[in-house]
Amino acid sequence: MLIDVEGLDPKDAYHILTQTVIPRPVAWVLTENPDGGFNLAPFSFFTPITSSPPLLMISVGKKPAQAVAKDTRVNIEARKHFVVHIAHRDLAAAVTESSRTLPHGESELENLDLELVDFEGSTLPRLKDCHVAFACELYDIKEIGDGPQSLVFGKVTRIWVSDSAVRYDEKDRLTFDGAAIDPIGRLGGSEYVTFGEVFKIPRPS
């Protein structure tokens, strides 16, 4: 099948892209609300983009049917800091529930059985049960497309990884065990994928 994307309705383009660019990592983003509470929301248009400086990018759309910026973008722009978590399979239901659209300032954490703990060196806490968390400060926001979509660039200042996922290789270099991190990936619709087989192919010298 050949799909001509020119002139395609944006909803149809989204539907096709999210089912073919797979799996996508999920950024579970914690930000601070105006009252000092916390917003928590998942984003699968997400990736690391540079290492110098170390930047992550999340793409944030508008609230459905409201044409207003999502709380994540509003909070990051106002307070400049956020935490990106990598969730594992046991948290998939909570990740989905946190995508629910709520009034601005209402915390998703009020409806979820999730514990926050201090994140050393960060102004924000992290989710205790996630195996990976990135403390980020706002680097830039770019608006793109007809939405427009907000591309939020965060500079990583701290990374927390569960000790259960930390390894050292035969050369005593720090490595991380993907199976222990047990990340979930996003497919299309309401589908997720869990961590599968790991295999190695040596890179050309």
C-alpha cells in the first residue's frame, strides 16, 4: 500500500504515524502546578536529541477540543523545570490514566497510587517506582506546524537510575540493563509493547 500524505487530514496522519513509527519511548513528565501541586502526563513524541548539551525533546499538543496549551507546556514555561520518567510495564495503567484531560492545576496524582520522593539536586521530586528519571531545566520551546505543536527542549541536569539496573562491563564501564529498566513503548491506539529480546550485532570498525 502506498499512502499519499499530501492533503491528508491531520488526524489521519497522526493515526498512521503513531502506528508505523513504533515502538516509541514514553516520557512520563512531572511538572509543578501554580499551587505547588504536581502535574503528571505521558508523551510518546519524545526523544534525546543531543549530548552536548544533553537535551531531551518532547512534543506537546493542545488540550483536545479546547485549543489551549496543555498544562505540561504551561508549567514548564512558567517554572522552567520538569522531570522525565521512564515507566515500566507495571505502571502502564497509571501512565494511561494520567493522560486524562483535567482542569488546569488539578493534579493527576490525586487519582493515582504513586509515591513521590526527593530527587537529589533537583527542585522537583521524582516518582519512586520508576527505574529512570531525568531532572531537566527548560532549554527552549519552539512552536511548529498548524496546531501549533510545542517542541519542548529540556537540558538534563541529573539522571537517577535504580541500582537494580546499573551494571559494569568487562572494562569496568558503566552500563544499564534494559531488561531491568523494563520500559514500555507506545504503539498505535491504546497499545503498548514491553521489552523484548535483546541481541547484539557488532558495529563496523
